[in-house]
Amino acid sequence: MPKLALIQMRVVGGAKRENLRHARDLIQQAASAGAQIVVLPEAMTLGWTHPSARTDADALPDGESIVALREAARETGVYICSGFIERAGDMIFNSAVLIAPDGSIMLHHRKLNELELAHDLYALGDRLQVAETPFGRIGLMICADGFARGQVIARALGYMGAQIILSPSAWAVPSDHDNVKEPYGQLWLDNYSSVARDHRLWIIGVSNVGWITAGPWSGRKCIGCSLAVGPSGEKVMQGPYGVDMERILTIDVKTLPRPAQGDGWARFWQD
């Protein structure tokens, strides 16, 4: 049963080296507290839709951001899942990786269901992957991938045998959002719960906190509320709401055995 850390970190738009230093400090703290898998937010290196992507995106596997994350994995001996902004030739992607404790890249995902307002900055991915770990089979998606129509992306990972889906995210609201009148998070709970229950898996969404200072959503705020949903569709943990609510949240994740070969992955649970 792995201990998983949801690192609900402050991300500063365009400040790649500052964000990487901060992420490495938080990874070390999580590892020292016993975490075996750590999950960081979407676009952790530069911030979601920040225009610095055009000049500061990183190549895979040897760009500055990926090298720093691979070194952090080797130093701490943990699995690291993080969003980052990727350059591949002339294209920029909103991407995520899963890095093993030896620094190898196990999974590389490019966001498929990007919001339309970001299409002029990010190209779209074209594939899904899962990877075997000592803690179960893991799949990756990113933020709005989770509410693609019919939850098709998350469900595809379920059919591929994922027991844990990790989803780096950047959940933002208008600057005047009132969380008392409109509590944040129901959209994600609605979309995560049915997939988690039907496919007997965990979904872990981890959002950053902090102000969005540039790009099409400049002036909005990222507010955390990172979410863990278990295999019966229940909310097991939700992080605090707020632009300043940086936290390291930990949870023990017990995966369920996968169905026998040929038995089909999806099934509905009856309480």
C-alpha cells in the first residue's frame, strides 16, 4: 500500500527555475515523511498558458525541467509525477511525466482535451499509456482530460488496466469567486467518481495554488482543492481551497486486484 503525496504547490507564472527549486524542496519534504509516489501540478514549470512557454519550454528527456525532476527522483528514491511544458521541434505541449526512483521516464503524456482558449499555444497529444510499478498499474491524464465527453480518456485508461490514474491539474476560478456560495470541486467529483467506481481504480487530481498573471486567464486564481477518489467512487481526500493554500497532502492508496484476463475491465459496483 503506497503512501502518495499530493503536492498542492504554489506555481509562479514564467518562473521556471524558482518553481523547480521549490518543487524539489517539497519533494524532499514529502519523501522524508514517507511518501513513495509524489504528484505535482499541471504546467508546474511555467504555469498554465503562461506565454513564457514559447521561449522556455523544455525538450524530453534532457531539458532543464526533466533533468531536475529526474535528479530529484534519484536523490529521494520516490516516483515523481509532474506536469511540465514541453518543446518538441516547433510544437509546444502541455505534458506530464512519471519518473521512476532510478530517474528513468516511465510515462510521458501530452494533454488531449485542452481547453480551446489554449489551442494557439499548445499542440494536442495523440496517445495514452500505462506503466507497471510495484504499487500497481498507473496511467496519466492532465486536468481537463478528466472531463472529456463521457470521461472517455479516463475510461480508456481504465480499460488499459490502470489501478491508479494520476492527473496533474491547474484548477482556476475568477478572482471574485466565493467558495461559500459556490463550493469548488463538484465537477471533478462527478467525473472522477463514476470512472473510479466502474473501473475499480483510484483517481488523484493535484492542483496548484497562486495567481495567474499572464495569458488568456490572467487575473484568475488557482485554488488547490486537490482530490483523491477511491475505487468505490467515494471522495477520500480533498485539499483546502485558497490561492495561498499550499500543502503537502498524504494518503495511503490500496489498489484492488484487476479482473482476470478476458473478463473485461469495467464493471459497476453495487453497494
